[in-house]
Amino acid sequence: MTLSRALPLGLCVLLLAGCGRGTADLEAWVAEVKNRPPPPLDPLPVMQQFETFEYAAQALRDPFSPPVGDRATGAATGPRPDPDRRKETLETFPLDSLDMVGTLGSGGQLWALVLAPDRVVHRVRPGNYLGQNDGRITAVYEDRIELVELVPDGAGGWQERRASIALDEQ
């Protein structure tokens, strides 16, 4: 037999000889662990008693329906959003997520540059709309954009709210 065949055969015999050792010590340890008493269980928590409440406002007006009376009819004459108006791109973003980054001027016209959250710069002027509350731009200045938003007044009508976006000085 050559040395190249005898060496691998000898290594295999040595490896197999190491596997012949018994597992009696392992079996003894497993038996000891199984015989140990289990740890005690935590006691169950005491159930807390809650005070019952009886709802007694069945006869009152439903808070989710529009109010009746003078206030509801007067709200119909106030400002309203135009449901037929085509929405502009910047109306999909909340007003506080829009940043004014500059202005452009041509003649007497001043345009504002607005950075949207999608990192696109848009050019706007008075009459354009911004934000999710039908915010119509009323004026563009070099340091700010002024607009009027229409917000629900809680009584079925709408009220105008003034807002502005200042030039971002970054």
C-alpha cells in the first residue's frame, strides 16, 4: 500500500475511534434535569373592577348629524369649495409640507417657487391653489406667499382662514 492511500485510511480510523465513546454522561444529565422540580408559577393577577356607566342621552341630538335651526341655514350662504374645480398638483400636499424657495419676476408679475415634498419645484402666482384645504393664493411677495383656506366650521358650513408660507432661508 502506498503512503497516499494509507494516510487517508489512517485518519478515517482515528476519527471513527473518537466517535465510539459512550453517551452515558449525557443521558445521566438529561435524566437529572427531567427530575428537577419545576419552578413555581406566578399567581394570577387580581381582576380590576370597573365602574359601570349608563348612557342616558338617547333623547339628545346625534352629534354626527348636522344641526338644525338658524345656524345650519346661515352656513349655507357662506363661502364653499367649488366641487367642479379641477385640483392642482400642489393641493395633494399638506400646507405645512410646502416650502417657498424663491421668486421669479417678469414685468409686474411676481411668481413664487414652491418646493413640494416630492422634491419638485413648482411656479405659482395669485389665483393658484395650495394645500389640502382649498387654499387660494391671494398675493405673492418676495419673502412670503399669502393665501386663504376654506375650513369646515363644525356646523355644516365653511369659513375662510388666512395663512402664509414664508421664504425658506436655507
